[in-house]
Amino acid sequence: MRNNIVESADRKGNWVRQGCLTFIVIYGLCLIVLYFATTQTRTEDFTGRIAHEFAIAAVAGSDGGTYRVLNLERLNAGNIDLTDLSFLLPKKSITINAGDIHSAEVLEDHGDWQLIAFYYSNTRTSTSVYRAYQDRIEPISYRVTSSVGQFLGALTLLVPALLLSIMIAAILNWRANRMTRTADARTDN
């Protein structure tokens, strides 16, 4: 009788460990899929939300000392006075403290144009890459590397991952018990 209780407790402990391991694997896979699904690099169709989030560095004034953060949506709308702005950066790397800390880096400098990566950091972290000229820019790519939406997505995936792992652990436990009963029946004969 005592052996049966010990074996039953051992099986239950295995089931709990199996369930926890199954949950960790499933939830880990869900998080990996979520990350890659939400951090894709966009190289075309810079409209809507992407145009609103596509950040651009501009230099105000002829002295090149004041930096501004613009977005592609406002720039395309044409309601920004560009007479006093330049999109060519005077330094290889700049930091813009506009309530949040943003930075821009010149990746390539060809004299009349520069390839610039703008790193935006607030409730989302993103990278906008664009070709900058004196009076205009050409968007190249946009990528969100982290956002609040990813955190909310991760929280939302907790329940389905937990339910799926409970189902898988229960099936594995049922199969193990069935195999044990079959083995016991063979030894009794």
C-alpha cells in the first residue's frame, strides 16, 4: 500500500514538472513568434501609422546648432516651413533631447546626400533609415524594435499558452499511465 502511495505521488510530481516544462517551451515559442511578427522591417508603403512614427532629424538655422524631430506624416502634409531647415546633419552622430532622448547617426556621407539612421525612443523603440538631402528626404526602411504592444501581446498569450500546455501535459500523463498499466498487466501474467 505504501509503495502505491509513493508511486502515485511520484507520478503527480512528474506530471507537474512535465506541465511546467511544457508551458515554458510553448510560451517561449509564442514570445519568439510574437517578437518576429511585430519587428519586421518595412521598406515600402510608408503611409498611415508608419508615416506618423517615421522620425526624421532636421537642423534648424544656418549655424546648425538646433535640432528638431519631425515625422514623415507632417513632412508629407507640407505644413512645415522648410526654408530654415536642412536634413543634412553637420556631425556624424547627434543626440536630440526633446523630452525623450533620440539620436541620429550618419551611416554614409556622399556630400550632397547622407544615409541616416534615426533611433527613436519613447513608448516604442524604432529605427528610421532615410536618405537625406538639403531640402528633402527619401525613406528607406522603418523597424519597431520594442513597444508597449509587444508587452500586452505577451500578456495576452499567457492564457492560451497555459491552456495548451495543460492539455499537452494531460495527454502525455494519460499516455504514460496507460503504458504503465499495460506494462503492469504484462508482468502480472
